[in-house]
Amino acid sequence: MITEFDPASASANINVVAPAPEERFIPSPNDPMEVARLVILDYLTDGKLTLRRWRGEWWEWTGTHWAKITDLDVKAVLYLFTEHAMWRGIDKKAVPFEAKWSPTRGKISNLFESMEVITATPDSTEAPDWVYSHRDDVQPRDLIAFANTLLDVTTREEIPNTPALFNLSSVPYDYSAQADEPKTWLKFLDSVWPDDPDSIALLQEWFGYVLSGRTNLQKLLLMLGPPRSGKGLIARILTSLIGTANVSGPTMGSFAQNFGLENLIGKSLAVVGDARIPNAVKDQVLEKILMIAGEDTLQVDIKHRKPWEGKLPVRLMIMSNDVPSFADESGALAARILPITTKISFVGKEDRTLEGRILPELPGILLWGLEGLDRLMKNGGRFTEPASAQEAMELYRAQSSPVGVFLSEWCELDPDASTTKEALYDAWRGWCEQAGRDRPGTLAGLAKNLFAAGKNVKAGKPRISGRQVPSFTGVRLVVEREPGTGYWVGLAPSDAD
């Protein structure tokens, strides 16, 4: 917690003589901390700092949220502040003198460092958070910042915007509890999902979740569907709802690039418009997506600066015409995906005026989203699962976790069972052949993926006929090769035991 800054005390510590109209005196260049205390007086609201140094970046309060500014922005202020300033001193002969402050690179560097010290915010601070003492009954993660107020989404209480809240995003319009129902928006959703209220319910909950600023449910939205099926318009409306400045548009490949995550710092939503993934970086992309969605601490490389380290409070929304493919044998990403499908294409029937007619309904869409957030919280943080999207999830699992599908289709899990490595690998190759997978990999690769699948299948050497046989324990085959044909067929229940 950062202590309150007292302007009166700051002024008392600075020996400043009231300037004549044509001149302004400030402390000596040899006292950069004293000069910095004077500069910082312009960055106070109700005694609270409106400029902060956090995790190697400068952040300035805009009146509704904290926005990142550059080192050059701050240095420009310091140069302009000192450019025409004077200072008083006493020479070695005890004779008073006056001199121009005359900013130089060295003087500004010292002053810049002093500003860093005065505005330092602990790296351990996780936005949103209170950086001054505030009401204990209001949790930062429950607040949405609007142009006219802070809204507690749990109680609908309105609180004045304040720099005491270190929040990195706000929505660019006023909150109104009496906004009209967004009829054009709702009609559009009915045209996208005419007989699928669960998909609309999931989208409503997702809008509310994004509006809330929360990341604690550790989910991402995967929207699948043909071209011109409404995906892009939905993403643009959500972007307008939370403010374009709060949204980034990375590519899948950028998650694996050296500086690919830099643009996600300070963003609330990342919309990936194309889920195609370069094969060479699939593993790195999966790792980064899992870390972001899982609220893990990341090190983000920044051009020409030291890396930024922390959690990225950004929600991921991935849109694609096809189901993306990862090597996700553990199912870690599958557990975080919220699937939603759009199945009706409007190619040739596009309404070019639709977006313009929906945008004026943003205040009403916001209330609609908050209703979804209320339902989400009432359900213990469990999102609605549309039955219409389950086929897509099964396809994702089949592509991303083929060993898991193999275990469910051709095997039975039993802690007392065991199957020789040779037999299980032979069956795995047969399954791959029938499934159209031309690269079954090695036995060692199968063993690795069996472990990653988390089904408690382990390598062992149980005794068979008096000798130790390399085997996989915890699994038995429920198929066998048909004599004479080489085809794999299911075993009768008694044969599988």
C-alpha cells in the first residue's frame, strides 16, 4: 500500500521563492528530488498520485483509468518544466547568485530517476487494486469504470472515479441504469442462433465476464463458424463496448514471437481473428495461451527495454472458420475453452447498415451483458454449455489429443490391468491407420503422451509367466486383430477382462 502524498508537506520541503511574473525559481539541479517533488504537484488529485512507475512502465490516470505513457512523455514534461526556470545559490565566497536551470541530458536523467522513486508502485501490485486506503467492502475486481462513475457489479452501487483504484481499462461512455433494451442487437442474435438460446446465453455471459475485467475463471472463448456468419460483427460490438483502446488483435503466430506479447500489456481483451497456427510454433503458442488464460506470471520481451514481468489481465477470444489444432494431450486447453458455433452464413445477404444501427444501443447492450454476469456468478462461475458446440469440441479433442481418443475408443482404464508395450503400441498404430493419421510416432512418444493424458497409465514391468515384461499399467485393450484380415475388431466383454 502506498502512503498518501501530502502537497502541503511537499511544498514545505521545497525552498521556493515566489517568482516574479517574468521569472520562475525552482530548486537547484543538484537537488533533483526537491525538483521532482515540485513537478509531482501537477500530478495530484485530492492528494493522490496520478502518475506512477509500475513494472518498468509509466502510467498516468486519465480520469477513469490508468493509461501507459512513454519515457519520452515524462522527459518532455521535465524539459518544459525546467527550460525557462531559474535557481538561486550561494557561491564559495558566500555570495548569493541566480542562474538559469538550463536542462541537459544529465540533469534530466537525474530528475527522471527522482520521479521514478517518488512514483514507484510495487511490482507485486496486480491491477485492478487499491493503491490507497479505501472501503473494505468494495473489491477492485467487482468494479467497472465508466466515463461518469465506477460501478460495483455485485451491488450496482455507483462510486466516483478515483486514482485510488489502479485499473488499466474503462468503457468510453456513461453508465445508465435506465438504458433502453437493445432490440436491434437481440434481433441480430436471434438471426445467428434462431433455435439456440444456450449459445446466446453463453455469449451474454462472456460479454459480462469481459466487462467485469475479471480473469479468475480462466476461460477463453472459441467462436467457430463459416465466413459471414456474424463472428466479426460480434467481436466489433464487444470491442466498441469495452473501448477500442482496451483491445488488441494478435495473430496466433505472434504468441510465439519475441515481442509478440508486448501489445497485450494493459489490454482487457485480445481478439484473434484467424486461428491458423504455423506448425513450427504450435507448442510455443499453446504454452503462451495456457499461461495467459491460467493467470500465470509471464516475462514479456519489450523492444529496446528490459522485459516486463507479471500477469496479463487479458481475456482471449479466438475466431475461426475451422477447429484449431494443438498438441494438447493433457487436455489443458480444452478445459479452458468455451466453444460457441455460428452455423448460418449470410454471404450475399449482408446488411451493411446493421453495425451502425447496433452501436447506439451500447448502453443497453451493457445492461444485457451485466445480466449475463449476474447469471454467471449465480451459477458459481459456470458458463452455459451449448449442446450445439459439443461436436466442435469433440473434433478439437480428436485433433489435439488423439491418444486420449484412442484410450476412450480402444482401451479400458483399470488400475489393476496391464498391457504389454508392444501390444499397446501395435494397437495405437492400427488406430492411427484407421483414423487417417499417417504419423503414429515412436513408442517413446506414445509413452510421453499417455503420461500427459493424465489417465494414470504408467510404464511398468509386471511379471508375466515368471518374467518381467515391459508394459503399460492401468490400461487394457478392448480390441484385437482379426485373424486372417489384420483388421482390428472389438473384444467381447468377457474377452476384454
